[in-house]
Amino acid sequence: MSVVLFDGVCNLCNGSVNWLIDHDKKNQFQFASLQSDYGKKVVAQFNLKGDYLDTVLLLEDGKVYMRSEAVLRIGKKLGGGYSLLYGFVIIPAFVRDFFYNIVARNRYRWFGKQDACRMPTPELKANFLG
């Protein structure tokens, strides 16, 4: 199982998680906010420095992927047309992440933010880690 860690107060991030849940027909992903106990444990385990709240993390096979690498791997794992996104891996990470970081820095201004982390519905509670 792969775990997607996201900023739980970011509207863009929450919308992306909702989209991913709707398109994850094989139930390959679990989710946790970076602000949760589970998220903090992963950040400590992988000794992530700086403002890690500005990125999506993908925990897969004991490795953590960040920013554009995480997004591309999520698309690949979804399969179908979404796996074509992984073709962007040929673009150097520093170029991909330059654009990723522009969106990340402006996500609250462009999409807004919530006062508290997202609470999953009872039907989705099993997909979320605390």
C-alpha cells in the first residue's frame, strides 16, 4: 500500500486527495495529513528538514518521494492515461520542482485554506491514517 501525505489545511491538497480517491479504482492509496501523528512520524523517520508542509509526500516500498516525483509516481500507479504523466520524469527534477514550488508557495493565496485538517467521512475513514 502506498501512502500519500498532504497538507491537511490546504484546499488544493484536499481537493487533490478527493480527486485521487475518486480515481483510485484499485484502492492502492492510503492518506494522512502531514499535520497528523502519522505524518509527523514519517517526517521524523526520514529526517525531512525545512518546511515540508509545502509538498506532497508519497511513501512507497520504504522510500519517500517528494514534490513532482511524488505526483508523477502517483499518476503512474493510477494507470491508464494517468500513467502517461510519468513520461515527464525525463525532465530534470530541478526543472519540474521549480514549477511545483511556484504552485506550492501560492496555494493558500490561490485556493485558500481551512482552519483545521480534513476529517474523512465514515465511508473513507479506513483510507486515512492518523
